[in-house]
Amino acid sequence: MNNKNLQNDIIIQQQKMTDDALEMRFIDNSNAVFKKTKGGFLSVEFNGAYYGRVCVCQTFPFTQPGKFISLRENDEKGREIGIIEDMSKLDEASRALIEEQIKLRCFMPVITKIVNVKDKYGFAYFDVLTDRGECRFTAHIFSGDIINLGDKRIIMKDVDGNRFEIPDLSKLSSSERKMIEVFI
């Protein structure tokens, strides 16, 4: 085999590897079985291949929660196994397993009540109740740490990088809404 043929073979092989890497592999109940491992993690059998422990990543956690969930191998490479396009299309048991993994990976308490907010020197000091108990945190007022996602949903990031969610601003009392609307 001459050098020209060898170079062509290498180029063809590299193109095939690139095409395989870029191929979108969608995961649903027709091609995957999800199970909880003994250690409380998620395993999946997908298209005949078994993955003993997978990492669940939301690709668009703020704008598309429940959609485009990436399942990745749980090793140093973190290669993507496939994408769950829409979790609502999965059976209830599979969806519950994946949601549990997302909650373990993404710490984002839900604010259920705003007790008090004080602003001072460019910071907002929040005293809130969350689905995980009482909490106090500080956010920068002018740095985009309080984000209105449009559909009455608010994401707030504190000075330490922790995120908090108000899924529906209209469910708060009018006095609570007034405390937060100043910062939106």
C-alpha cells in the first residue's frame, strides 16, 4: 500500500470516528431499561449495552427542565451514552429514577416562602423557607444573580454560587412578591 492510499484510509477512518461521535442517540423506553443500583445510583441497559453507573446531566436546566437529559458514562472521560429528549415520554418508574438522580446532582432548593429581604451596599439578604427548611443567603443585586425566566419562574444565585428556585412567582403572597419584584 502506498502512502497516498494509507493517507486516504486514515482520513476515511477519522471521518467515520467523527460521524460516530456526533451521532445523536436518543434514549426512551423502547431502547433502554433503567434500574437503581445497590449503591443508589442509576444503571441503564441501552441498545444492548449495559452501563453499571451513569451520570445524569440536564443540558438546559433553566429553560427546558425535563427535556434533553444527557446520560453519560461515569468515568474520567464522561462520554455521552445518549439523550433523553423528553422525560414526560418515559414510564413513571424510569422518570422517578432519573428525577432522583437529577436532584442528587443539582442542589437547587425551592423557595416556598419569602420571610424577609433586606438590601444593603449592592447585596440582597434573603431570609426564606425552602422545601429543605429555613435558609438565609446573600445575592448580588446588580450582577444578574436573580433571573426571571419569563413564565413566572425565578432562579436566584447566592454569592457562593448556590442556586434557589421559585417555580411560580404567582403562588407567593402579594407581600412576598413585592419583596422580590424589586430585584427582577
